Amino acid sequence: MKIFQLFVLIVFALLLSACAKEKSPTTSDTPPVSLLEVTQLLTSTEDKFIGFGQPSGTTPQEALRLTADWLKTQPNINTATIVDDAFIDIRLNSGLSAVFFLDIMDQDSISITRGGGHGGTSVELNAPFKSKYIIENKRVLLCYPILEEFYKEDEVKNIVARLQSSELGLEITKKEYFEVNSELISTFGNYGLVIINTHGFKDCFLSGSKINFYGDETEAEVKLNVITYLGQKTYDDLTAGLLRFGAQVRTSSGPDWVKNYAGKYGGFTIWIGSEYIRSLPDMPKTIIFGNFCYSGQTNPTKEYPDPIGAAFENKKLISYYGYHDGKGDAYRVSNLFAKAMEDSLTKSLLFDIDSTGNSHLSYKGDEFKDPYYPGYLKQNGAKDYSYKKCGEDFTDPRDGNKYKTVCVGDKVWMAENVRYNSSGSVVYNDSVIYESTYGRLYDWLSVVNEDVCPAGWHLPTNAEWQELIDANGGTLVAGKALKSASGWEFNGSGTNSSGFNALPAGYWDWALNKFNNSGRTTIFWSADDFDPQYRAYYLLLNYSGDQAQLAYSYKTSKGSCRCVKDK
């Protein structure tokens, strides 16, 4: 009996032990996070890539595809996805990810795109604008984590020097290579404008941080090296998946590409993931230009549920500029196009004092498109911010007349005809009904000698009229943008896309001694004369075409007057 009781007790104890195991914390099938595993995998991936490229005639893109096929056979790999023949997006079973990046160079060792591949272009720049709110923060941050891959010597120096010459009194900060790290990125909200010039991917972009491993480290040594050289937070963010390791290989696209190959290009790189951007505080006073491939990706997909463009837009920025196809899907961007966009956007925002909603557009109002890839330069966020507030009404202290104004380029123009009652000025047909709409008509000598323009304003010169014309497409088409959207006879109205709102005020013809062409024509005097005695220049707009041209007539004729603000 005692033996039976002992047997029962033993069985009961074993059952309790089994239950205790079942009730212990659930163990996961996911392997532990290991940065050593990632570095070893990237090293093997690079070795395989070069091995697959050895046979004569094998292109780097074919070697990349064979490398991805090999990765898919490895037991620690969840997925290995090729994107645009430039990236292998590697997802490990541990939950970490890595980027293997093929960077194709031109004959000058300049990257052809900002995310692998090929292409190049130049574009036509500039646009007119309007704005409502002020960008108060005058600090500008230029990030060049891989400067020599995109720019030739002195190009960036010229960019910085040009920005420093802006009348805005900007504080320009330029960070290069290892200075563009996750710590710097966490301070983006301290700047008014940030431009990130780097390689990008659908849910991450390349920083300047690099670190070397030699293949014989232990897990503890990898951890120690990362903390020593990159900091504890970077290690924590890497193991949390906010940042990721990458390997970048650079080569040409010709038959000898294997000989030109540069492996791991200075060490393992650090890519900034969308998750890291989302972890940062909101940046409500900042504009960011993601000048890299895929920067405008906002559509989540199964493979990329948290795209980089959406992560930036989530930070409540004043404005975010990036590249996508108009539907939220982004692609590669050619390097020359990206450099042209950097030039265009900085010129529009910081020199032409353009608005955030218009500074990424051409003078025709069109979005710029990379001719080699589906992407456009796109803007997200507020559209009515600029570094100066434009378009406010101005009151002439001499008579209390109020005038609307418009900003075009770096100048403020009156958007209505002058109504100041100077000696010798007249109203069309001597009817006061015309004055409130069309203003008064002046002979050239009265405009110049009697200061028809109020203090702080002046009569435009030929050069200033030409700037206005050029900013609206040139002589052959600018009239359409300058003319009001209604009021011109025979369907001769314009679009007023410039905001200048030129009305068909007509003129007084000295030779015919009568008023002429109200509803059909307007002329605006220039400060420049054609000859000292008799004739002077004016800007001519007509109902019969879209031209805006400088012509000349007798100084004793009477035309309209627009003033431009002194700088």
C-alpha cells in the first residue's frame, strides 16, 4: 500500500512539473536579436555578389539578382527582395533588417542616381508666388552624408556661399559624412529648413555613420564597438529596429565593373528607418526636403507598411518635399535632377521669397518631373508660408488710397493701378466711374518728375519689367499670366496666375488727341526713356495675344502707372 501511495505521489509531482512548464512564460520561436548575425550576413552577401559577378559578361544587376536568390536559401532569412535592380531589402527571422545597396557610378565616380540605377537630366527653374504666413526660423541645415558621391569639388562650397548671400540673414549649417548621424537627425526640429542629400529607400535613408568589423568579433565585441564609436542610443536603436545596418558597394556599369568595385565602401553603413523618424518629436516650424530616392513614398505596402515619406509627413512639418509619381508611390531619382531641384527650391524659397506651395513649381506652374523615372517633385503641408509676408495691402499716406500688392521674384509690386491725383493726370473719358477700377493716366514726365509713386516705391525700370516678364514665362506668353481673368474684350482675358492683375485701362493718345482702347489695351510706363527728348519705354499688354513686350511712345501720351517697392 505504501509503495502504491509513493507511486501516486511521484506521478502527481511529475504532472505538477509538466503543468508548471506549460504555465511558464511562452517561449517564442523568434531567434534572439544579434547585430553580429547582421554583419556576418552582409559580409557573406558582398562576397556572393562579387563571386556571381566574376563570369565575363555578367552585369552588376544580374549579380544582384543571383545574390538575392542565394539569400532566400539561407535559414536565417525571412525575405530578400530586390527593388529597382539597386537594393536587396533583407529581413531576418530575428526581426532585424538590413540593406545591401548597389551604387552605380559615372566616369567621374559620381553616383548616377540617389538610389542606384541610371539616368540624368537638367531642368528649367523658377516661378512667381504668393504667401500668407512667415517662416520665422532662419536656420538652414544642409546634410551631405556622402558628399563626394553626388558632388564635384567646390559644388557644395558654391551652394553654401550662395545661400549665405541671401538678404534674409540666414544661419547656414553644413554637415558632412559622419556628422550626419541619428543624433543630428533628432535635432531637425531646431531648423527652419533642412535639406537631406543622400541615398534613400522606400522606408529608410542613408546616414553618414559607418563602422568597421573584421569578421572575427564576438557578439559582445560588436556591441562594445557600436557603443564605443556610435553611442549607447545608436546600439539601442539598432537592436530595436529603428536603425539598420547596410552594405554599400560602388562600381561602374561597364564590362569591367568587377575591377572597379569598391566593397563596403568604408565600413558598414547606418540607415535611418521610418520608425526612427516617427519616434522623434513633432517639427511644426520646420521645412524638410528629402532630396533622395523614394523620399515621397507615402503608400504603405505589405513589404513596406511604414514608408519614409509618410513618416516625415507625420511630424506635422510646415512643408515636406519629396519625390513620387502623384499617387504616393516613389521611385529612383537621377542625381542631376536632384541637384537641379536643390538649386530650384533654395532659389525660390530663399531668394525669390516664394511660398511653400509654389516654390517647387516651374515658372509655368508645373511640377518638375525626372525624365528618366516616374517621380515628380511633390509638396505636402501648408502652401502659404514664405520667409517674408507678401501680398499685404499698402496704404498711400498722401491720400489714403489702398493698394493690393503681389510678390514676384524678390520684388513687391502694386497689384492695382496708381490713383494718386497728381497735376496733369486724367481719368479715362474724364469719367470718375473708371478711376476706382483703372486708376489715373499720367504722362511720362509727370510720373518721373512729380513722384507719382509714394515714398518707398518707385517706377519700374526696363530691367525690372523684364524680370516680371521672365518670371511669367517670357515675352511670348507672360501677358496671359499678367492680365486679369476678366474685363478684356474679345476673349482676350488672361489667367492672372501671377497675381499682377493687369486691367485694360486704355490710354490717352497724344498724336490723336483722344482716349483710346479701353477694354483692349493697357500700357505701364517704365523709368527708362528711349531718347532724351521725346519718347520713353512702356510695358504693353493687348487683348489680341499673350505677349508682354517693352515698346516706346511719346512722353506726352498718358498711360497707367504701377510702382515696385524699394529694397
